Amino acid sequence: LDLPVYIIRHYRRTGDELAVKRSVDEAVSYYYGLKSKTQTEKGGYILESLAARSYLEGGQWQDGIDGLEKLIRDYPKNNPEEALLIKATIYLTRLHDKLKAKEELQKIIKEYPQSKLAKSAEVFLKKL
């Protein structure tokens, strides 16, 4: 299942942005096509995660963030705090939006205080 992600990485390393875009589109289409055939929530979660990851691997940050939001919305019981932490990292390191990064970290602390990632979010937040 990871092969489309590796193809995207290959084209990013070669600097072929057109091939990256095409590969991301193909990967997302592939993953959502498989998702429509899956019978399990776990399978749907994995495929939707891979679609979001494809956007991120392709450097399509906003599409990746949107994919993570959809993942949180569609699968609220499958580690949403992890997706929030990834979003915070993207906002900070790729989009250079410290305010949005802080908002995502605060969501983790507020909505998932018992999570292992809540402590990490607190430490991360203090360093901002």
C-alpha cells in the first residue's frame, strides 16, 4: 500500500514537480478507490491516512491539512491527537504560521488531556 508514497518521494528527489503532482493525484485516487471497497473502519482509516500522507509527501501542505481534518472528522476514535500534532508541525515548519500551530497544540491539550501526546504538546507549546 505504501508504493504510491514511495513513487511521490522519488519524483520529489528528482525535482520533477509535474510528476510529483501527477503521482499525488494518482495516489489519492487509488487510496480513495480502495477505501470505497473496504468493509472495515480500520481499512478506511488506513487508506484515508495514506491519502493525506500522499498530499504531504508531495508538498501539497493545505491539501494534506485538509486530509488530516477529514481523517479526524471521519475517524474520531483513531488517534486524532496524532493528526493534530502533524498539523501543528506543518503549520510551524512548512507554512510558518505559529498561531495556527499553537491552536492545534492547544486542541490536543484541551480535547485529549489523557493522551500521551498532550504532554508533548505542552512542551512543544512552551518552546514556541
